[in-house]
Amino acid sequence: MKYLIMVQGTQAEYEGMAGKASETSPAWSEEEVQAVYAYMGALNDDLAETGEMIDGQGLAEPARTRLVTVDADGKPVITDGPYGETKEVLAGYWVLDCASLERVTEIAEHVSRCPQPEGAARRAVVIRPIMDGSAGDC
């Protein structure tokens, strides 16, 4: 079965990883950032080796986001940058093909142990099954 694993983040956390501390995120050192990349790179390599990895990407900071909606007249409304009503955004994801929910949960637990500096928020790792169009999906 295919699953989507999602990791949430905030603009302040992206800024912390760029070395700018805030009330909600410490400033990360270059070594701490590199430790995250090494940890995630090793995880991605392991998932590719087992054949479970379909795709996985880190996403750009919320400040580089574009939100497209339509107004009551059906005209596009385009907003650049982080939008006030959003506290967390999708920071990264994996699309995996795993034999069981238990296996993908094991992987999500591994993701949740990613190194980070003291004081950084621990975000939940979300698992969502990907619907394949069969009758049992709805």
C-alpha cells in the first residue's frame, strides 16, 4: 500500500535553520543543519535500498508560498508569502510503498527522531494512506 508521510513546520523554524532565533525557534548552527541533512539523506538511502521510496522532498519556506483561490465571482485571488491564518505548513514529505501500516509507522518513528537543537519544537509526523481508487477507499 502507498502512504504519504508528512512533516509540518513554521516560518520561524525555517528562519531558525537559517540562523535567526525567534520566540518560537532557536537559531540552528551550520553543524545542526548538516546533521539533519545527513540523517534524512541516510533515511532516504535506506528507503531506496528497500524499494519503499517512491518520492520524498523538503519544501521551501512558507515565505515563498503562493496561495491561489477564487472569489465569489470566480476570479482568481493570488496571495504571496505566508498567510496569517496558517500556523504550520507542510515542510516535507515522503511517498512510500510499504507492506503494512506497522512498517510505515516504524519509518515515521525514525523520522520523528531527527536531530535538532535543544529548544526546537518536536512536530508530529503524519501518516496518510494514499487512495488507489478501489471500492474500499471511500
